[in-house]
Amino acid sequence: MVAPQAGLLPRAADRRIVLAVDSNWLRLDVPTSGDQLFCHIHGRGDRKTDQLVPGRPYSFVAALETGRTCWVALPDAVRFGSADDAIAVTAAQLRDVIEWLVQAR
């Protein structure tokens, strides 16, 4: 767990901790080496600058702040192995973050 102190996580206006999970968009049909896959990277401005780059898939958990500033913190990031089930790994990751938050109270 790479999480900062629970008290330092961004919070919604009502002081709740709001979590979101995201991962890079993988192209499993593209040949790569070992645990590397091709990840879709969104371009800036228009879709013409999108790229597919070799890399390793990750799942990120973010604590979100609501309002005008919208700060985020990443309490955890997990790298998937080539044989991992992304849904199962992400669900376990989210459970671990929630357990950490409960224990940190």
C-alpha cells in the first residue's frame, strides 16, 4: 500500500472519502514480449495524437475531492501480471484500500 495518511486524503464537500478505480486501456490482440502489453494512451487535444505504447497494465485507486479544485490522491496502484484477472485483482485492491481506511480511523 502506497497510501498517504488517511487524514490527508482529499474529501468531498460533506467530508466523505470518495474512491474511484481506473486502469490503462490494453490492446490484448497486439503481440508483445513477456508481461508487456500495448496500452492505449489518449492524446492531448484531439484523437489523432492517441498512441499505443508497450507497457505493463496497472490499476489505480484514487481518492477524489469535489468542488472547483478537484484534487486527487492515489492511495494505491497495482501492476497486473499477464495471467491476472483484472476484475478480481482490482476488487481485491479496492477491498484492501477500504480495509486500510477503516483501520486508519
